[in-house]
Amino acid sequence: SAVISQKPSRDICQRGTSLTIQCQVDSQVTMMFWYRQQPGQSLTLIATANQGSEATYESGFVIDKFPISRPNLTFSTLTVSNMSPEDSSIYLCSVYSGRAGNEQFFGPGTRLTVL
Amino acid sequence: KQEVTQIPAALSVPEGENLVLNCSFTDSAIYNLQWFRQDPGKGLTSLLLIQSSQREQTSGRLNASLDKSSGRSTLYIAASQPGDSATYLCAVRRNQAGTALIFGKGTTLSVSS
């Protein structure tokens, strides 16, 4: 299995500012996934980050709002830009690992509150 | 478009009961299905992974079944304990090409002592 850490674990931010979330994996992986979980809701995929290429964004998510970096095979960042209260969510990164790379593992999440 | 539905949305049971959580998906062409547990304000813990060719997987008091043709999976929890209280999420993966999971909204379980 993969061990994933995220920083920060939580933050309270002011409207209009930006926050960068870091995700570190204990093994090299090709793909990293960023999800958002709004209050009381399930997980929604924001984007898929491959090392050495541009991230692929899901419908409803754009690079200007959620820029992603993937500088190497164990690390990625997600920035939430020009935040509004609607961005208050838990942000989670995940990877495939385990037997045959079939199982998805998640980081502990970053709880973001925007005032 | 794949949609995942979980029923019930919430469930309260006394300690010791056996219970079943349900998950259905609209497109039977899945690669695998995963059950997760999420404690309040926390990340997800993987419980069981069932490949599309498998019918069930077991881990301790948990048993997950998969009927791909009917688009259904169940998570059976035996002899429930207060520590089982959490939200249980079902998610499906479309194919082997590293696609992300599609999640249901979860079932929030409360086990009282």
C-alpha cells in the first residue's frame, strides 16, 4: 500500500487569497489524483496529474482556478486560487498502489475553510 | 455516464447487529469496485477491493459482494461495534487505464452501545 501525506491538514483563509496544498507519496507513482469533498457530499474528481505533462481537468474545473504541479513521481501540489466561501471543502490526493496497482489510496485530506 | 448510488443514506443500529450496506452502479462495465470508510473530517481508508471477475472479498468482520451484471454490490458487517461508526463509501473504476474512481454519496452508520 501507499502512504500519503498532505500539508496543511487544515487552514482558514480569507476570500480572494490562494492556498497551495502539498501531497507526498512514499513510492513513485505515475498518476496522482486530486479530489474535492464539499460539506455533506461525496468525492468529486478535480484533475489527474501525470509527471511531466499537463494535468487533465474534469468538467467544471479549470487550470486557472486549480493549478497543479507534478515535479516528480512522488510529489504534487494543488493550488486553490482566488478563493471564495464555496471553495470550503476537504481536498484529498490519491494514488493507485497495492497489488497490481489496482487499489486506490488516499491522503488524510486538507480541510479548507474560506471566510 | 456512470452513476453510483448508496442506500440507505444513514443507518442506526445497536451494537452486535449484523447489517448490510447497498451500492448500485448504472454501467456494469467496471474494472473493479472499492469500499472505503471515512471518519468525520478525515481521509478515506480502503476496506475491500473487488475485481470485476470476483464475486466477493472478505476481511475480518467485513464481506463485500459484487454482482456486476446487475450493477450491485453489498457490504456486510457482522457483529457491529461502536467503533464501526463512520461513513462508508462505495466507488467504481471504469477500466485498467488508471482512471479515477467514481463515488457514491455514502452511508453514514451509527452503532450504539
